Amino acid sequence: MELFTDYTLRNVTLGSMLLGAISGLLGCFAVLRRQALLGDAMSHAALPGIALAFLLTGQRDPFTLLLGAAIAALVAALWLLAIVRTSRIKDDAALALILAVFFGFGLVLLSYVQRQPTAAQAGLKSFLFGQAAALVERDLWAMLAIGGPALALIAIFWPQVKLISFDPDVARSLGLPVRRFEVLLTGVLVAAIVIGLQTVGVVLMSAMLIAPAVAARQWTNRLETMVLLAAGFGALAAFIGAWISAQGERLATGPVIVLAMSALTAISLLIAPERGLLWRRWRLMRQWQIGNGE
């Protein structure tokens, strides 16, 4: 009942579940395209965008800060794609370079902002590790304003996105503009990242993207089922994490949500039919017993 009567707890829980569902769904495409580390790099790259947005506007408006984060993360992603395609630098080296440069620049800007005489910048540093307890109703609307269009784009271009996620070579042979859709998928990944910065922060956001998708992948071979499961796992982990953090004192909501999501992922890796470690172990034992006439 407290979930429905306590304003802060309600906002934290609903905001966390919204984040879990959106990031879990959109993270599926990063996992299928083998770009899990891209989410980590872009989440760290969003930090300078937050600081610059504050410096330019002087306000801690959530939508403005998230917009600045989105622009910085998208620039980092496009720069990464350009480096890989126009040079001999491999993906992992380019990712490390982008992450270090943008995150370092963000920390420098953040240090500069914290030295400003105004009091408005208080709490800006919470974007490093998240501060879900500070979520208010306008933050939820900002999440919907950024995440909603991203989900709509996926729904509109579902057949093309599905094909490119599994086999981009076939998509090219059919004449699809693969590069444009890659930019589109990168853009929706950026949307998933920026809406979670205030809840779990730039350091832990990649876990919210990848863990639900990895857990969902263990249970199905169909993309439609996978994205629904990932959204459900993300929302469930967020609910559990928000509830556990509300029961104890000084338990940070973001890290607890990530731990809950990690537990769900570990359970999926162990017991999921066909793919789970324990399931495969049991199947091998059954085959051995059948082969030995037992």
C-alpha cells in the first residue's frame, strides 16, 4: 500500500520500472549486434553533455540535461563509427579511446561546475552513480518524452531492424540502407541510456541495457519474445530493487536494481530451458544414461 500512498516511493518505483522496461527492450539490439560495450562507452560519454547543458542554461531541468546527454552520447557513437570505418583501429581500441576521452572531459567539466558560486548545481554529481530517490513526476515525463519516440521508431521499422540485427549482409543484398538503420539503432540505444542516468548513473547504466537482454536471450530464439521478456525482466528487477532499497536505510536504489537484475540474469543462465547450464547438464546426463541402457 505504501507504493500508492508515498509520493517519493511511487515516483522512484514507477520511474525505475519504466527505465527497466525501456532499457531492457532496446538493449536487445545491442546484444544481438554484438555491441554491448558500445552502451558502456556511450553512457560514460553522456557525462560531458550533462555538464555542458547545465553550463549553457544554468538550470538543472531534467529534460535539458537529458537532451545534452543524448547529444554527447550520439556524437561519441557517430565518432566511434567514423573511426572504425576510416582507420585501421579496431572496435575495442576505438571504444576505449572514446570512453576515456569523453568521460575524462566530463569529469573536468563536472569539477568546474562544482566550483561555481551558485547553489543550483548541487546534486549534479549524482549523475555519476544515480540518485533514484530524487526522481519527481517531471523526470518520469522526461523519460517518456525521450523513450517513447525511440520505441515508436523500433515499431515502425520492425521488419528492417529485425533483419539487420540478425544478418546485415542479407539486408545489404536486399538493398536496405544498412548504415542508416545502424545510426537509427545507435540513436535508440542513446535514448535508453540517457533516461537512466539519473536513476542508476553513467557507471551502472550499461548493466541495465545488457543484463535484461542477456537474461531474455536464454529463454527464447524469437526476437519478438526476447524483447518482451527483456522489458519484463528489466521492470521486475527495477521493482524488486526499488522495494528492497526502500526497506533499508541508506541503500542506494540504482546499485540495488543492478544487483537484482544480475540475480535474474544468473538464474536465467542456470535454469533456462535449452540454454541454461543446469538444463544442459541434466540433458547430457540423460543422454549418457540412455546410452548406457539405464
